[in-house]
Amino acid sequence: MQKQRSLRMGISHPPQFQPTITVSKRLRFKATAAATSAAPTVLDTSTFADLWCVAATTTSAYGLASHARLRKIEMWGPMASDLVPVTVQVDWTGSTTVGGSGRSNRVSDTSMGASEPAHLASKPPPNSQVFQWFDVSSGFQICTLAYPAGAIIDVTYDLVVRDDGSAQAVQGAVAGATVGANYVRSLDSVTGSNLPPVSLATI
């Protein structure tokens, strides 16, 4: 009886709560050109600093994440028209940068024939720094990607929305933005624009 009454009346003081906003999301990107194992696409912590942002002017934007945790990368590589095999690869490099150390691990898959695209799904190596939460401004390398043109790359990650009143400008160049609008940037926006997001506004 007392419990039922307590549920109706609530409690005598506000309970603790967590104001920090944490979001889990899978984003999809499509390669406009190939990246090879000799010249791969590099993902580092600044990738996730820039990835989701809001425009301040037509040529500047600020990242919304303060911390992130990479859950999984999944890649599909379409077969070539001449059926020459294509390969997708993620290389968890085990960077020796302070805070970025961990076991290296390379995962690769190759297409076969006309009906089997190259496909892989890979998570960061257990106990590595990139398996854990990281500060998006910490500046260490996470992994490198190699893929054919037209490859689809899904990135599943968690992020903490910046809540300390600070602002961090994105590193990649911005053009043609609408002030106040939210954007998801190319996965390689810090150095280029080869991996734009699918079905989302981008700059």
C-alpha cells in the first residue's frame, strides 16, 4: 500500500539524472573513387570531431561531439564489370601515438565472380584505445580503409554531445553551408571528400 502511494505521489526530492546526451548511430558512406592499401583513407579521432556539425557561417562549422566510441565498420565492395576481383580492407594500425596504442589487426575480403561482392564487418581490437571511449580532439590514428570505387561503408559509433559550453571548429574546409543547419560530413572530410554520407545533408 505504501509503495503504491509512493508511486502516485513521487518522492520528496528530485532524483539524480544524467544531463549528458549520448547518441548511438550507424552512418552510411559511398566511395566516389577507390582507395588502395598503398594510399588508404585514414580515420583518426578528428574524423569524429568533424563528422556531425552545425554551420556557424557559410564557410565555418563546429563539431557537436566531445567524445566518441567506434563500435563497428562494415564495408561492401561492388564487383568490377570485367569481374576482376576487388578487395575491401580495414587496418587497425595499433598507432604508437600516446593514448592510441593497441594491437594491430588487418581485416580483408575479396569479391569472387558476378554474385559475391567483397564484404567485411570488423570491430576495434579488444583492449585497444580505439575500442574504448576517446576524446575526439586527442589526435591519434584509429584505422585505415582500402576499397574500390562505389564501395559502401557503414560506421556504427556512439558519441557524447558537447555539453560544456565550448566549441571546436571542424578541420575540413567548409563551403556553401546554411547558417544554423546540421550536417554530416564526408568520412574523410579532414583531408578530402571521397566518402560523402548517404541520404544526409553534407558540406
